[in-house]
Amino acid sequence: MRAKDDIDFSAVDWDSVDEGKAGFIYREALEHHKGIIENNNRINDKALGLLSFTMPIMTALAGYFAISWGGGSPALFAAALAACVFIFAVVVCLLLVIIPRGVFRGEGSPGAYFTGEYYKRDMRGLLVGNIVDLHGCILHDGKTLGRRGRLFGAAVVLCACLPAVSFLVFLLWPAN
């Protein structure tokens, strides 16, 4: 099941949620949140892999520009410049994927439980409080996962288009 933004936890009849139900809901929410965190980690790993692939290409293009500045075919120079622009966009997308963003673990720390009178609640009350907090973590981390996924998808599309665009620029560039 997906977490919804519009849950009004003040409208939930918490008296009908016993300790067993609250424990079940909390365990399910933890597993759901764990899946979101794992997907975030997978996207980061894939982005790092793609970044390690594109950085040498960008370095080679920079070397080409440094060596052939002022000489060489204008069409080849234009194609290399187009490739450089695409790879730069890929690198920016990938860096935005791997830049650390706040991801909540969703698990309580002793500091959270022993603040104020929270630890004096019964087990059902603790579970209910954790369910409400975990729901916010799921929503936040799900949005982070969505942003990272869209940026990674854009980087993959740009990488796939790079050879075709460079080749078209090379073919269509005037030969003067």
C-alpha cells in the first residue's frame, strides 16, 4: 500500500487500534520505509557508476579541445562541443542525485523516547506515536526518491542521446 498525504491522524479512532494492530501497522510501515531507503541507495549507486563512466569521457573531450584549439575540422569541433554540453548536463544531473539529502531512518532513538514524558506511555501509545512519525518520514523520503529517480532518468536519456546528437551535429555542420 502507498502512503497518502491526506491522512488526518487526529481523525483516526485510536481506541479501536489495540497493541497488536499498532505493532503490525508499525512493522509494515518500517518495512515500507526500509524499501524506500534501499531504493534511494540503489539510485545513488547507479548514479555513481554512471558518473564514473562519464567523467573520463568529459576529461577526454577537454583534452581534445586543449590539443586541437584553433585547428582541425570545424564539424568535428562542433560535434565534440555538443557532446561536451550533453555530458556536462549528465554530470550535473548525477551530482544532484548523489548530493546528500536528508533521509530519515524512521526508527526512534533513546534520546527521542526519553525526552519529556514520552517513555511513560503504554506500549500502544508508543507504537501509535511512532506510526504517525514514520508516516511523515515515508512521505518525505518518497519525495526524495522521486526526485532522484527523475534526475537519474534524465541523465540516462541524455547519455543515450549523446552519440546521435553528436553525429547529427557533425553531419549537418557546414563544411567551410
